[in-house]
Amino acid sequence: MKKGMEEMKKQFKMFALVTAFASMTVLGACGNSSDSGSGSATSEGNVETQVLKVAFNQPENHPQYKAMEDFGEKLKEKTNGAYEIELYPNELLGAQRETIELVQSGTIGMSIVAGSLLESFNEDFSVFNLPYVFDSKEHQMSVLNDPEIVGDLYTSIEDQGLTVLGAFHGGVRNVYNKTKPIETPEDLAGQKIRIIESDTNLKMMNAMGGVGTPLGQGEVYTAIQSGVLDGGENNELIYANLKHVEIAPYYSYTKHLMLPDYVVIGTKIVDGMSEEHKAIFEEELSAAVDLEVELWEEDTQAAIKVAEDAGAKFNEVDTTVFQEAVQPVVEEKLITDTAKELYEKVRAAVK
């Protein structure tokens, strides 16, 4: 892979899971599912297998699904069958917000959730959802899995029944529209751009020159086609897979957001693990993060090719003008001392 990937992998040696696990008191060897909230248990030889149901909102071909599938295989092998992962894609266990509650209650073991959803548990998670907080994918991943930066944040919601094991790359979001390449905020003037529903995203898009318009992802294609929207903002995988290229061929690399996806697990499950199993979890999830980044890059290149074949016109953007435009939004959202300190650590980590 690229040189940046090699540098990034070196930084994963100290994975955030170390801090998350170190903060907990060992309550004994892993128990059965009724004690740990894993959802079910089976017997494999003389070993009782703890089955961890994992909720996911994307299909089986998604990089994060494939990385977690590999994680599950390695986990079962290295724990001699003590743990087994059951993946449920396509929101089979419910929408992301609902699955967080299922993890808290112990109904399921784990879930992969969008970064914005953890803001309701600790508002300081919003730092990682701000525009232009990360300069690159390598910068983002080095920060999100560095316990020196995120350790306290990831363990801050354990009293609410959740432990953050780590974070996956969720792509780089860029603007696309049906009329012209976007190079400056003036180019977005008057354009209705679909955004994720949040106050931050609304203010961000308005500051970037457009008109932020919240709408469900499944409605975007028809809305652009009918003129209700002029475009959207997302990563290349979504852009190509949802065929938005057909009705919005101009894709401009504004690179305004890099939203993480977190792997969360019930705190009681971690409390019930032996030290040996905690170490295996740490090692294999760290490897899964590495793998997901590699798979994301491969799938992104394939998606770009598919989009170009369908008529997409990609253009690079001088992002400086957009960064300056959204800076007041960033400053407005840094409302606590801990958030400000966290933001400063993130920016200081730029290589």
C-alpha cells in the first residue's frame, strides 16, 4: 500500500483499546451470555462459546463488514472458541441509535455506529465531527486510535454501559451537484445540498455557501432528480453505489468532513473477560482497523472508476477558502474546556 499507510500502521501499535481495558477492574474469567449480555451462548467441545451479536447498518460488501468478519474469525480461533462474532448487516437489528440501546441493555454485544450518535452520551465526541478537524485519512486514524488523545474520551461513557473499542475510517465527504464543478463558496450559492441532520452540519453547509437541506439518504436520488435538491455530500462509495452520479455528475473534492464510525461493546462484557482474552480482543481489533483502511482505499478507487464510467466529472478544490468559511462554526461548537483541549491535541497531531 501507499507510504502513508505504512506510517499509519506504526501508529496503531498503541491502540485505544489498551486504555479502555486498563481502566476496568477484572471481574473474573468470561462468563456466559446471561451474565455478560452477549445475547446467546453455545458449547464447543469443553469450551462455552460466548456469541457476540454485532449490529451494522451497511451491506456485506462494505469494508467495515469485511474487516469485522475477519476479526470474528481470528477472535474465535485465538480464544479457542471462547468468543464468536455474529454479524447482522443492513440494519437487521435496527437503526444505529436503537442498536446502541440494545448494547447498553445487554440484548446484543456490539454495534458499529456513526460518530455523531455518541455526542448524546458525551458532547465532547462532537470534536471529531467538526469540519476540517482532520487533514487526511492518515491524520484521522492516528488520532482516533491513540490512547494519549482519546483514552479518557473513550472510557467516559462506561458508566452508561458502553465501551468504545476503537474507530473505523468512514470516508471523506465531498460535495456533488447536477450543474457545475464547485471550487469556491460562491459556486455553492443558492444550491440546496443534502446533509446529515444536525445543527453542526446545517451551519457548516450554509457557511460553505450552500443551503443545507436535511433529508433521508434513501430520498436523495429522487429529490435531486425532481429538483427538490441540487446535490448532496458524501464519500465516493456512497456516491457510486447509490448511483447519484446519474443525476449529479459533478463531484468536487471539498473534503469538509471525515466522520468516524465507532465500534462499541457492552461494558459488562469487557468486565467479564480474562486478561488473556482482553489482549486478544485488543490485538485483533487493531488488525481489523488496519484492514478496514486498506479495504476502504481499494473500494474507493473501484468506486471512482465506476462513477467515471457512468459520466462523473471529478475536480480538485483549494480547500483553504472553505476551511476559512467554516471556522466560526468550529469555534462556536467548542463549548467546553475539554472539547477545546481535545481539538488542540487533534490539530497538534498533524504530520
